[in-house]
Amino acid sequence: MDYTELLDGFAAQLRREEKSRATAEKYLHDAAAFAAFAAGREITKELTVAYKEQLTQRYAPGSVNTAIASLNAFLRFCGRACCRVKPLRLQRSLFAREEKELTAAEYERLLAAAGDSRIAAVIRTVCATGIRVSELKYITAEAVREGKAAVQCKGKVRLILLPGTLCRFLRGYMKKAGVKAGSVFVTRSGRPLDRSNIWKEMKALCAAADVPPAKVFPHNLRHLFARTFYRAEKDLLRLADLLGHSSINTTRIYTMDTGAQHRRALDRVGAMLCTT
């Protein structure tokens, strides 16, 4: 079976569906991994079930389910929808993993380590707005001057209001960087920064900031924004709109307390019940 031709066709289909670059790359990576496992064999239900079993043995449940979602999309494209496999059933966690949560204090240390560099401006912008890293290209000089940005993602357009303090900071950054029009955050060649650029620059701050590398990645800034907003406003629906979520269940994941916070809440309840 010619998987090379199928993968090329799948890539074209993802472009026609206007999938984001990150989504398309993930789908293609996972589809290619299945093709390597199949090694030219015909696609059958037995083959896809065997692949799911291999994934389950090698990866965490959440990672398995994202790979299965990509696989099932590939199977639909190939006309083998009958060979799709079911995702693993996961019980929703009651609290976030403390070792992964970036705290406000750690965020401040990252900024201090970054100084007045480009990555410092990126970190401030993501954490002040909650936008996705893939949406940074919509933070333009024009948007900073207007105090708002029109962000396009997953076929939707939403308006992001830029806080006044952030706009003042970015105007100073733009003057220093010589940015007068277009995307504020660009490479030396003038192209908008991508996820890999930002990831590498953030990881380089870990030692100086004394922050565990496992906590330092772009998407964690979005989570910090979400938790901070929710603790201040307690408005899940508005937060979902700000983050661009179509499902409020996704937003709930962003606002979960850590295990330590969950224990403190249970201790407070216990103290209220045990008054004698």
C-alpha cells in the first residue's frame, strides 16, 4: 500500500480544510507514525487496533487520545472510516499537576531573567492577553496603536482588547526594535515568530530564573492568564470567550486548582464540619 501518496493527499486535504499550521503538522506527524507502523500493509481494523495497543503501552493516556484523533482523521480521508478506533476513556482530573503549574512568582522571575529582550515582550503579551502563541502574529503595530487586535483561529475571528499597560510597554518595545507596521514579533528576516523560536528562547531562561524547565513552555503562559483571570472575576463564560474556546469544558481545564490548593480547600471544609 502506497502510504507516501496517501500522506501527500492527506496534507492537501488538511490545507483545503484550512487547518491551522500546528494542527496540520500534528495530524501529519501522527499519520506518518501510523504509516511507519503499518509498513505497507493494507489498512484493516485489526491493524489499527494493534496500533492503538502499541500507543497505549508507550504513551500517557492523553497523548494516546490525541494520536487516535489524528489517526481517525487520516482513516476517514483514506476511505477506511470502518477501521477507526475508540479513544481511551479518561476520568476528568479534579486538580492540576502542581509540578507543571507556572506560578506568578516564577513568571516574574522569568521576566527578570529575560530583561528587555524580545522574549520578555512575548512573555508579557501572552500572559496579559491569554492568546495562543500561533496568534501572536495578529499583535501588530496597528493593533497596539488601536488597543485591540482581530485574531483569526480555527475559522473564527475574535476581538482581543489589549490592556493599556501592555500597549504602553509594546510601544516602547516597538520604538526600540524599529517596528512601525505589521507583526510586532518577528525574526531577523522579518517573518513572524513561530512556536519553536519562542520555545527555545523561553527554555534558555530556566537556569537564570530558577524555574523548572518542565514548567517553561509558551502554552503555560496562557494557563497562567486563565487562572489569574478566573480567580479575580469568577466568570467562566467570559474567560471562554477571551481564550477562544468553543466548549466551556475546555476552559474548566485551564482553571483547575493544584493538588495543594485542593487539599487546603478540603481542610477548610473539614474544619467547618468538625467544630467540636
